[in-house]
Amino acid sequence: MSHTATYKIRGMHCASCAGTIEKTLKKEEGVHAVEANYGTEAAKITFDETKTNPHHLSMKIEPLGYSLVVPTAEEMGMSAEEHAAHLGLTQSKQEKLAEIADMRASVLSVMPLAAFSILLMGWEMLAQFGALPTMPHLWKEFFHHLLPIMAAYALFMVGKPYLLGFYRFLRYGKANMDTLIGIGTVAAFLYSFVISAFEDTLRPFLNVEETYYDITIVVIAFITLGKYLEARSKLKTGEAIEALLNLQAKTALVLREGKEVELPVSEVLHGDIVAVKPGGKIPVDGVITEGSSYIDEAMVTGEPMPVEKKTGDAVVAGTMNTSGAFMFRATKVGSETLLAQIIKMVEDAQGSRAPIQGLADKISGIFVPIVLVLSFIALGTWLILGTQYLGFSQALSYGLVSFVGILVIACPCALGLATPTAIIVGVGKGAKEGILIKDAATLEQLHKVNTVVVDKTGTITKGRPELVSVRNLSQRSDDELVAILAALEQKSEHPIAHAIVSRARDMRLSLPAVEGFEAQRGKGVRGTVNGTEYFAGSVALIESLNLPFDAPAIEGETREGKTPVILATKEAVLGVAMVADAIKPEAKEAIDRLHQLGITVVMLTGDNKNTAEYIAAQVGIDEVVAEVSPEDKQKKIQELQAGGKIVAMAGDGVNDAPALAQADVGIAMATGTDVAIESAGITLLHGDISKLEKAVNLSKLTMRGIKQNLFWAFIYNIVGIPLAGGLFYPLFGWLLSPVFAGLAMALSSVSVVGNSLRIKAKRL
């Protein structure tokens, strides 16, 4: 049976590690697909459970220095930490922090040695130019014997991972970045050690005054420092997931046998009545049964202002109760909750690959073998050609510097980190704004969109009828007319009746008692309030009462899609209430901002043409296609695509499913608490269309960051490798010291991660 799961991987130190893991696991029987991601240090594996399992796969990569983090049965159970354990993040975070602490200790132990070595190198260099006096002979002899000890500590203690990389290369033929550093530093150390051990014997043949212990020390120090800074920076890229995980309440106050009992959130069951106190987190999803409050939903929806919630309203796990106390019935628990779905979507998206990453992945996969070949070519070239002009001793010295320099400066890490770190930060930032992105490919595609197709109902409009205006034709107050209307309509099941009753509740009106209620099919309702008989309904109802009414006066509003509900007595018409699917307040500004981005907006709706054109004119939509079926919407998108347009479709995710699937980017407007909309690549929480422009900006921002990262990663290697190899030495006398190569390599990965982190600070 085919199974797909994502596993954290221990031991990933560079981009080429991902390629090694993929190649190794793909060879195993029963493995259908593997996607290893250096940015997330995880692998998405699809395998046949009858032929293999995670433990077996982990054993296959362990000799190469890697292992899968396979959740235990306890971690996969309904424990108090179910969220974090289920997603495999808590343990990984703790391990990562421990690993960073070990790296920090290594950095602190080796950096003083590196500083001392650099000081000595600087003294000797400045002394050659007469800027400093020559080092005293006694000091020189002392340092001559001290440096091998320092280099041995740096190589065999701090540099242990690089020695292991070298060893695995010799035994298994698998190379990564650690292999390159290991070969380079071991070569520099062994050459220097041989010179020191056989100084007198080798003096006639080699320059025995030139050793490279300082290179071994400083390169290992800088590489270790770079890895430490990179690990710390990468940890920050996952802050969005961590923040979402921290939203999860640990306990819940549940009514059991009439008493409030504090239970672990994992023990809350469907149908439980949960109590929430002021300042408390909501533990699971549910519906309020008693009380009211204002709830801060900012971390889930991106909305800064607390939202009023009352009986019958939905509440979601992870949000914060700010003021009142209330009770709610649990409807979704554990992995069913909105918060759990959001975390899963964000995690999956952060672990996915964008198409733009393909080139970097291909290069990273063959990078290490190519660098190894180039380093030996450089060494051989110096020995063959350099000996003719410089002599063997000098050529060997320069050749060794080039050999080590290429191995050190050539780093696929910057290439490997360029795309995933930007994706991780971008997807996380989107989640905080209420923009949920299914995968990296969708995020990449969105920045190319030049046409946005929107549905009317639920996208431009609120998707439910509302009382939008009252025309008062009597001496009574508007509140009194609405109260009488709501009193009559509250016994009706019609959606329009619900709109009027809901408005009266929002206005906190006291509804009078109704006697003799009667529904008149196709016309309206009647009933007696305080001794007076009232009628509420359509124009046909008023005409049946033979009451004078100026019907043409409301024709303009009916053409706009508004439905009149007329209130009258037997003697006169008292007023007209207009009910309509109201335009979302943010719709016009959202459309204007899309226009500013150069995007054309098209409305596709099954609604009446007059209504659609009126609403389109109100918000500034460019083109309207009305009275169409879901299949017609799909055909229209196909027409736009055939005309060369890159199309994004925004709809409610139900009737619009065919169109959402057809579009280059499908955007679902999630107005409820369920975000599992399979036909859309992006989900906008709470159906907020203003987030549509933010999503486009997020895509552009993320792609700009990826392109910047890739540019600098490529340029760095294109310039650095020839410089380290001595290609510019015949022309300008330039030869890059491995010390500076190590510093440059360390800073390259840190700069890429740092550039990605800038996305967090940008305003959408």
C-alpha cells in the first residue's frame, strides 16, 4: 500500500546531501518518490508499506552520516503535545537547539586559535612590507612548534565532521561539502606535518619555511562559524510554524457531570461543552452555546481587531478570548481543527519545491564531484606549467594553496538554500496574514498572473442576504419598523427573513410578540402585533390588499439585485426594507490595488446580468460574464489562457471547483472554519478579498528574494572558483588564500539566509 510521509533528517550539512539521500533511497525496493529539502532538513518519501518502512530506509542512509527521525508510537498518539508530536516538530526543535549549542561550544574553542593564527599571518605579511619589525627568532621557533598542536586540535576535535566526510567518501564514494573541507584541510595539515617532520631532508627540494597549519586552523574555524550562524538563521525561518504551534492550548475546561474539569486538550471529545474564561485560549473548534465575547483571531486570520462572538457563532482553536466568558460545544478536535489544518498546510508548503529550484538542485547534485576534479586539475596545472616558470618548490606551494582554496570556497550550500529559505519565510509570512499556500509551485506561479477571475457571491459580495436599507413611509421610527418586520419574519424559514431577524439582533432591538401568524405562500407573512394586523412581503401581497404603492419607485433597486420586503397594515404601506447580498466593504479597494499591479479583473457569475453589471460597476471590475454555469466558467478561463493570459481564479471553492482547478492559480475564499479545499492552491481565510492583492505581492516579494539569492550564489561560485584556482595569477598576480576562501564560504550561506529573512520585515 502506497504511503507518503515527511520525515526530518539528521546529518544534512549541505545542499549536495539532499541529492545523495535522494539517490540512495530511490534505489530501495518499494520507494516510489523521494524529495529531500536542505532548507527544511526533511524528506518527503512515497513508499510501499508492504515492501519497506522508515526504519529500514533510515538504516540505508546511516552509513553515509544521515538518519530519518521516525516518530514513535507515543509521539503519534493523542498525548498532551499531540500537535507538535504529530507534526514532528517539537523533538526536532529540541535536537536542533542542542546541536546549535554544541556548534557554539566548538566555535568558542576554535575562534581564539583562528584569531591567534590570523595575527601571526598578519605580522609576517606586514613585516615583509616593512610595516612591522621582523618577528624575533625565539618567538618564531616557539610559534613554529605551537601551530602544529593548535592545528591538530582544530582538525581532529573541531573538524571531526569534515574528517568523517572524507572517510565516507573514501569508503562509500559519496561526497558532500564536509568531504571537500575534509580533503582540503587534511591535505594542508599533512603537507605541513611532513615539512615539519622532515624539514632538513626536504630543505633542498621544498620551501620548508612555508607551512599551512594556519590555513587548517582558520578554515575550520570559519567554516564552523558559518555553519553555526547558518543554523541559527535557518531556525528563525521556521518561526511561523513555531508561533502557530504555540497557539495550541495545553488544557481545556470541560463540563463533566455538571462540573468544570481541567483536562489535557487531547481528551476533549466531539460534543463536549467547553468553558472559556477571559484571557483564555480556545482549545478546539466549536460553536458558542452560551455567553458572548470578543475574540482575537489575529494569528489565525491576520485580522488585527478582536471579533465579536455570540451564541451560534463558530470559534476556532488557538484564538484568544479577550473579555467575556462563554461556553461552546466542541465540533472539531485534534487534527480536525482549523489550526491543525493551517499548520499542516504551512508545513507541506514549506517543504515543497518551487520549479525555479530545479536548476539549483541539478547543479548541487553534480557540484561536489566537479569541484573535486577542478581542484586536482588546478594542482596538476600548477605543477606542470608553474614549475617551468616558478620552479617546483614555488609551484607546489601555489598549487596546494589553489587545491585547498577551490575545495574550501566551492560551496553548494548557498545554491541549496537560495530557494527553500525564501519559500519557508514567504509561506510563513502568508500564514500570519491569513493567506494559506498549498505548495511552492503555486507561490511561484502567482507572481506571473496578469488576469484575476472572481466569482460574485462569496467573493465580491458577502454570500448571504443582508438588510441593506429601509425606506420609511410612515411616522414611526426606523427601529420600530425593523422590530415589527423581524417579529413577523422570525417564524419564517426563508433566507430573506433570516437577514431581517439577524439585523434586528445586531441592532439589539426588542421584538414584540406576534399573534395569529400565517405564512402566505409566494407572497409573504401576516400577524398581529399589539392589536394591529401587519403584512410583510412582496409587491404581489400589497396588490392583493388593494393598497396604493408606487412600484416603479423601487424598480431601480430591484435591477441592482435587491429584494423588497414591504411592511403594511390593512390601511397603508408603512415602509420598504431592501434585502441584498451586500458588497464586501474591502472589495473596491482590493480591485483598485490589483489594477495598480497591472492585473485585469474579470467577474464570472451565474447571477442576473443586471445585478452583476451593477455590482461590477460599484467595485471597478473590467469585464463581466453573467448567467453562466460552473462549466461555462471553466470554458471562459480556458479562453483567457488560450489568449496568452496567466489566470488566477478566486471563488468559494464549491460551485467554482472546475474553474479553480482549470486556472493557473486557484484561490479559495474560506468563509468558514474548514480550509481543506483541494481544488485551490491558495486559501484566503475569512473570504477576505483584500488578501488577494497581498497574496500577489507576497509571491512577487518571495520570487524577488529567490532570484537575488540564486544570482549571488551563482556569481559567488563563478568568480570564486577561478580566483581560488589561480586563473587570474598570470594576468594580475591574484591568488586567493584559503583563509579568505573559508571566510567567504562561511558568509555566503549566512547572507542567503539573511536575505530570505528580510521578507519577514517587508510590508505586503
